[in-house]
Amino acid sequence: TDIYGFKTAIPESVDLTDKRASVLGTGGAARAAVVGLAERGVKEIDFYTRNIINSRQTLEYVRAKFPEINFNVYQIQNIRSLADSSIIVNATPIGMKGFMADQMPLERADLDKLNPNTVIYDIVYNPVKTVLIQEAQKRGLRTIGGLDMLIYQAERAIQIWTGKDPDVKLMKIAALEAL
């Protein structure tokens, strides 16, 4: 359901075919993001991680599963220019309520250097508008919040378990009321 949720939250109007993506983090959410990005046709993915050694298993998995995609890995503290990235995915908990909620995984200067067509996708859903999403929107960048991924994950789980299609709009309203 993670892959379905991640991929479905990206509007069809976002063309990622033969583009570069940057994924912040290398945990389970990052794996789901990579599969979703691969299915949307990206040609290159740059990972930014706290610990390159600990991300080895993730890199081995994605390189074996998607040999047609060029994968690079860098220390998150040494973020290179993200200007060539069509989409940047925050797959870290940075910005989550109760965990560095007043911070973001990028510097404001990094956002200032982005192409105006870059999409910022923050999988954090609480708060609905993370600092990263707020700062990206201030710069006129297109954003995707984590709540959409969460809702689509739930939609897919309900389909799997019950065989029924839930009302996604009602699910989103209920989630927003609960947050």
C-alpha cells in the first residue's frame, strides 16, 4: 500500500519520464518512493542519507530491482545542487509533529536554487503543512503533502481487505478533522 499511496498522490500532470529525482532518507518509506518513482519513469535517483553504510541494503535492493535507473548516494549533510531534480522527496521524519516539527531537511538556500518546476513531496502528514511544504509554497514550487499518500494507502488497504472502493474525499475530511 505504501507504493500505491506514494505513486497515486503524484498528479498525472507531473511528468517524471527520464527525469532525475532526489530522495532524502533511505528507510522503508524511501524504498516505496523509489518504486513509485521508477514506475513513473525516472532515469536517475540521488539518495541523501545520514549514514551511507547503513543505507547499503536499500541501495543493493533498488539497484538489483531497477538496473535501468542510475542510483547515487550522498551524505545528507553534503547536499549537492538539487537544481537538476524534477522531484525532491522527503522520506525522513524531519518536520513531523513531535520530531523536529519546526525544522526541514533542506536549507532555505537549497530551495532558492531549485528550478521553478521542481516538485517538493514531503511524506510527513502531521502537520499537514510542514515547514518544508510552507517554504516551498512561498517560493511558488509545486508541493505534495504526506496526507495524500496516507489516504491513498488507506484506500488501497480497504480495497485489499474488503474488495470495496471507499470514498477518498470522506476519508481525507475525516483525517483532517482528526489531525
